[in-house]
Amino acid sequence: MQKLEQLIWSVALLSSVGLLMVYAYVPQWLPWDTSAFDISMDGAVSDWPFYGRDAGGTRYSPLDQINRENVLFLEEAWTYRTGDYADGSDGRQKTTFQATPILVDGTLYFSTVYGRVIALDPESGEARWTYDPGMDRDVSFSDLASRGVATWVDDRRRTGEPCRRRIFVGTYDARLIALDAAAGEPCTDFGVGGQVDLTVGIRNVRPGHYGVTSPPAVIGDLVVVGSAIGDNGAVEMADGSVRAYDARDGTLRWRWEPVPRHPADPARDTWKGDAADKTGAANAWSILSVDAARDLVFVPTSSASPDFYGGERLGSNSYANSVVALRGSTGEVVWHYQLVHHDLWDYDLPAQPVLLDVKKDGVEIPAVAQATKMGFLFLLHRETGQPIFPVEERPVPQSTVPGEETWPTQPFPTHPPPLAPTRLTPDDAWGLTPWDRGWCRDKLERHRNEGIFTPPSLGGSIQSPGIAGGSNWGGLAFEPNRGVVVLNMTHMPYVVQLIPIEDFEAERAQAPKDTEFAPQAGTPYGMSRAPLLSPLGLPCIQPPWGTLAAVDLGSGEVKWEVPLGTIRDIAPVPLPIEWGTPSLGGPIVTAGGLIFIGAAMDDYLRAFDIETGEELWKARLPAGGQATPMTYRLTPSSRQFVVIAAGGHGRLGTTIGDHLVAFALPE
């Protein structure tokens, strides 16, 4: 009898595993009932002229041909391969493909990781032209990425005249390039031969550690760029200047310094001594937003250099880690609001400040919504920078590292609540077995661990959320009819440790391969950081490790929150268990009641119901979808397309590729 019971249990177990394997490889739906299938051949048409569809980055489309009733039938329409990728097998740096295309004048434009710009037919995916800036692909870059392009129309030129519409792209080897949108040729009247050298006038530029990763912003006849800086190498890193160039000839029109160099700048008082003279970075590597009617450019700044030790830059360090509103025509500061004082955690503002209207207590308020790595969502008045919901300055743990002076408080928004875990205790340790759970518990007990804003220490500190967030550059999407924002969150703690400089090289030589080191030259300490993973390679906290959430802006309440992603492509066997994963890339929302998002580590594009968070559809991608999708419809008689870059992310460890994939309902 005992053997029979063992046999029954064995068969049941094998059957369960078999069903899971089938589930992993077979689509999650079978369209036996086609009565719900309906394609409207009239109604709204819409382009996607900005990275976030509009200059304020709402990522909302009024299209509804694809909706909650028929999204089940969405299928691949075309795929374009760029040829621009490296998986590390040839010794070159692993690539990412983070671009979101724009659609204007019936053409799709996007950039590749190597700064190539490609124009496609949006119906067929066939190339119309390509432009190669000739980046050196053998150079190692600190952040090899290109998230997209921007466009501008010269109203002084006639329709059909060369360079009337221009495509602007910033490259990671620090060039701003203007191209004729029709032909893909450089606009030779811009800068020198169609490009501006962005290293001119910048101090301490290190090859491979200064460039542009996000699309420029356009306001009036100006094109505005920030920069990406490998800012953890030293105190004296490159300037984080934001600059505006004449869109016609490339002349520098204004420059704003996020580290206040000028003695008359009132922010200078927030830097002790001469720290503002030598410190670099505080740059804006993410996407800028524009309110043309108010002549405002909204800038999300990052931490000052270096990231994890601030003894050489004591003070609260304004304008670093701030939302800054600049006058678009002049570059002067209109207002600024700091979200992290004296950053010691690499808590850059990673996402585009989204311009939207909040209906609160019956009043419509022009607002800026800023997603953060801390898992906080800040809502600020667009004209004044004042918080729409109360923000409290709360005491935080203080540093014990000689030479460091932690800022005593940090700002905590009261609404919405944190969307990522901000405190871990040893009782929160998680594992598949008692053995790895015990290992994780020991880690949480041995390291300094006092919740969010625990400062780095010589013995190692738990950082939760970690350096990837919370939220990252994917940011949020806003559905204006419901007053709801949607955003994805990563739940991944890190261990951060400061190392006396005399011990730095020895520590680096013997560290595990998943540990990242930075010398922080000019300080007494180097730095190491690594994700808090069990010996089985899984996060030491209970799933989900990534979520998608919807927040009602009027009340500040979370409407729903669901896991985002399965462990299918990160587990030893492809099990589609919905534990959520870390994610890079963001959501879009449509009038069809849908959220589209890739981002997770399991190589899928998904559609969710915006009312409930229910997953309605997903499609397998040929590589990781670490990008934000977009959608468009050219004419009332054509199909609505949803397009995403599927090229993976070298650092995240997802499948590397070079695909731009479009989905649509069947013809």
C-alpha cells in the first residue's frame, strides 16, 4: 500500500511539472470563440511625436481600436532587426536596446545603442533610411544606451525643403546631431557638419564616462540636452550641465549648472566650503519634460559625485537629486524641490517628470509627478514646486563613517504611500529552503539595517530599495480620464560597503563576480555593492520582486498592485511562476482601457486591464523587452500598432538582441 501511495504521488508530481512545462511554452490563450473579435475601421488616429507621446511624458494614447475585448487576438505584425548588438561573446561590452520610437509625418524614427538613427515605414517595418554616427564600438562605456530621438520643424523653411523637419539624437560619445527627417542626411548648417561636440566647455571629461543616453527636449527653437556621467569614479567628475542649443545652427544659447559654481547662486549655501567648486555630476541623464505654454523645462537631476561618500561635499547639496524647473528661453531657475538631501545611496531622479493635472477636492491642479528609486511618488505644483500632498521631513539614520555628515532628515510624501519595501528585518528573510533562508537571515542580521536611508558603512549596510529602484527610467504613465498613474517597481535590496582606500584593491581581487566596485578617487574610501541574493541566486526577500501598480492621484490611494513578470527566463527550468522580477522600461496606457508593458526579465510584452490590473494578453519577444513601448494608427482605415524594442539589457542579464517588434490585430 505504501509503494502504491508513493507511485501515485510520483505520477502526480510529474504531471504537475509537465503541465507547468506546457504552460511555459504554449500561449496563455486559445481563441476558440472569435465573437469578441472586432476591428473598428473608423475612429481615432494618432501619432507618437515625443518619447512619452507628449512633451510632458504622459505616455497616454487616445487610441482604442485595440481594447479590453479584443486584445486577446493581438499578433505580431512585423519585426525589424537593426544589427546593432553585442552579447559579450566577442569581448565587446554587452548592449542594451532601450529606445522608444517616435512617429511623425508618417515615419517611425528611433536610435540604436550605438547612436545609429533609423527611419521605418510604420505599416510594414521596412527601412526608409539609416544614419550611422560612427561610434567606436570597441570602447567600454559606463552606461551604453540610447533611449530615443527628438524632432523639430523649422517654420522658416518651406514644405519639402531639406532639413525643414529635423531629427535630433545625442550619442554616448558626446555629440548632438541634427538630421534631415526626409533623407537621413546631416543638416550641415547645424554646428560643424551637422553636429555639436558636447565635451566643449565641460571639465574633467573622461572618455567613455560622459555622453547622452536620453532624447533631447525641444522648446521653441531650442534643443535642450542633459548628460550621462559615470559619476562614482571620483570627486572631480565631469560637469552635469544642462545646455540649450539653437535648433537651426547649433549655437549655445544657455547653460545651467546643477552644482552651483557661482558665488551668487543661493543654492551655493547648501554646499560647505569650496565643495561646489570641485564636485561634479548632479547631471540629468534621464528624460526632460517641457511645458511650452509656461516656457518651462523640467529637469530631474542625479546625485553629486561620488555617489556613496559625501565627506568631500558636505551639506544638503542643492540642486542635486531635485526636480528643477528652468525658464525655457533663458535657462534661469524658476523653482526647485530636492527629493534626497546629501545623497549617499545613488538615489538619482531616474524618471521623466510627468506633466499632468490632478483633480483634488474638486480643484484641477497643474502638477508634476516624479517617480523615484526610493519607491516614493512626489506630486508637485507645476508653477511653484510646492507639494500637492503633505511631505514630512523625518529623521533618518546617521553615519558612523569618519569624515561623513549625513543630513539629519529626508522628505517623505504622506500620499501616495511607498510603492516599494522601505524596511527589512531578519524575520523578512526568504528562501526556497531553510538553508538559504537562514543564510539570508544572517546577512540581514550582520549588516547595518535600519530601513530606508541607512547610510553606507565600513561593515556593510542594507540598502532597500536598491540602486535600481523602486522606479527607474521607465517612469510612469497617466490615464487622464480616470486620473490614474501606472508605474512598475523593482523590489531588490542591495548590500553597500565602504572600503578604506588602502584595502580597496585587495577586496576587489577576492570579491564575488556579481559585486560592483568603484574607487571614489579623492576620498578615503572605495565602494562595493551587490544585490542581496541567496546562494541559489534568488533575492533574499519574499516575492514579488517586481510589481505593477495603479495610483489614484486625487486621493493618493493605491487602486491595485500585481506582480510583474515570471521567473521563466531566470530559473534553471522555465517555470512560469508569477513571482515578479526586477524591471527596466515603463508602461503606456490607452483609451482602450489597456496598459502595455515589457520591462520584466521574462521576455514578454503584456497587456493589463487598467481598472483591475488583470493580465489580459502577453506575447513572447525574441529578446528582453527592457524598453517602453509606443502605439500609433496612421489612418481611420488602418490598424493600430503597438511597438517595442526587444534587445535585452546586458547588466540585467536578459536575452540580448536587436529587434523592433510591432503587434496589431489581424487584418
